[in-house]
Amino acid sequence: MECFAGLDVSIEETAVCVVDAVGEVLATATVATDPDAIVATLKPFTGRLKRVGHEAGALSPWLQPALKKAGLPAVCLETRHVRAAMSAQRNKTDATDALGLAHIVRTGWFRTAHIKTESCYRVRLLLVQRRNLKRKFLDLENTIRHSLKAFGVRLSRVGRGGFDDAVRTATAADPLSSALMDCMLRARAALWAEYVKLHRLVIGIVARDELCRRFLEIPGVGPVTALTFASAIDDPARFKRSRDVAAYFGLTSKRWQSGSSIDVQGRISKAGDPDVRRALYEAASAMLTRFKGRDRVKSWGVKLARSKCHAKASVAVARKLAVIMHAMWRDGTRYLGDPESGSDNHEKRIVTKLVRTPN
């Protein structure tokens, strides 16, 4: 008889539960979170195991390939489906979670989470750490601005280049404040220097990648947006239709329908990767406000902004950009927002985006 296994994975230990085709528990165990230990535990059921399920998490990119390499029929389960399926459990423990995962893979009521290639995870790590450094830099700068307000010093009109001189000039008369702000400014400068290094790494990767260079032909799409989208998709063939990509990143409306009296279409679902959704929204907003050339997508978005609002128009354009970028990747085509524009304009746009100073 076929059997199914559920793995509740944590940092140190993994709870294992094996059930048969009718749901009877065959074995339970708690082992170290190590592929070899998990394989050894499931070895008595190797010939009968049909699926081994574990929930998507921080260790999934490492654990899933290792289990597959060992010959186990491992599947990584989408987190939202797992949470919904196990919400009816009265008690939540590692053992009951493993049992619930085993029943989920036994019944087949799950959606598989895509495990990207190792190179994609490395690029994602670069993008995440770049974003974290930028956030810390801005937090530190805003802290300095806020602290000086107590002395009536307002730096709202001071740019980033003259920020250090303005702060030192404002605190020169107070030795304590001057020493304190000097420490904060040195920390701010160190964060900016390291952020610039990571940004240059992003620029270098995009400059060498033919796909990302094609993405840069789209008005508003910069190196970070291009690399974020490419690393999040990983394999364009896993989407049957390009319009499915917009739903994958949570850019389509949610719907709540019941009977004939309730049918509400609400705001976007915000499912999927928030970094990709944010990057696409920023690209769409830049296309609508900063790009001054002719473009069919921009014209459509501007008309929508006049009848709705800028935010809704930006979301709609972001959704369209996701569809267009996937279609470009799948078909190997280039972007022609204005049919009359030549390839020279595309190359100028790419060079401008690659040499632009990080902001």
C-alpha cells in the first residue's frame, strides 16, 4: 500500500510522520534537520512512499534539492494552502503539524511551491542586502534630521550631498551635539559606501545579462527592477500564460462571491513576492511621471489616471509590465512602446540606466 510522509521542518529538528493511503499513522519520529537523517528515517518506506511533503520556508532551497537528490519524492508545499488546511487543528505542535502535512500530501489538496536555482537565490540575496543597507542608511539620516528639530534646526531642504556640512554647521556651537552628530555622520557615510558597492554589483550583473538589458528598454524599468523580476521568475516556462504572472505577484483583484447577492471585487491580493510587486509599481510610476517620450503603455496609463487616480493607474501599468516582461522573456522579443522609435533609442536608454548614480 502507498504511504505518504509529512515533514515539519525547524532550525534544529524535524518532526516526521508517515501515513498510509487511508490515513492510518505508520510511524512518527523527531530527527535532526539534516537530509541524511531524514532519508535514514524514511528508508523503511522508500519503496512505498508516493510523496514527502514539507512547507516552504527559509531552509527549503537547501532541503528540497537534497531530498530529491537522495531519491525521495519530495514536494515543497505553498505556505498559504498549508496554513488554510491546518487552521482547523485544535492543538498545534510539531508532531501534529507533521501529521497535517502528511494528510495534505495524501489527499492532494496542495499547491507546489517553486524552488528556484541556486544562482537565483544568490542574486536575491544580493538584492535583499542592498535594500537592507539602503533602509538603514535612510533610517539613520531621518534620525539625524529628527534629533536636530529639538534645537530648531530643520534640514528639509538640504540634499544628500550637502547633508554632512549642514549638520556639522548646525551643531558647531555645541561640543556634545557636535561629537554625537559626528559619530552618526560617520556611520551614515559607511552605510552609503557599502550600499554603493552592492549597487555596483547589481549594475555589473545586469550589464552582462542579455535578458535584463532587454528589460531596460522598457521606460521606467531600471536595473534593480529588471534583476528582481528575472530572479523571481527563474523559469518562464512554469507559467502557461503571461497574464498569470500578474496574479502570481499579487497584482490582480481579489473576489468575494457567495450566491447571487454577494459578488465583491476588491483591491489587489498582494500575494507573492512583495519586492517584485514594489519594483514593478515603482517602474510603472516612473513611466507615468518621469518618462517624457511616446509610449503606448504610458498613454493608456495616463488616460486611466485621469479617470481613476495615479495609484490605481500605477498598479494597472505594473500589472501590464509584468505580463509584457514575461512575454518578452518567453518569446525572445524586444519592447517597442513606440513603433517609430529605432534601436538607437533603446541603446541610449540602456546606457543611461546603467551609468546612473544610485539614489
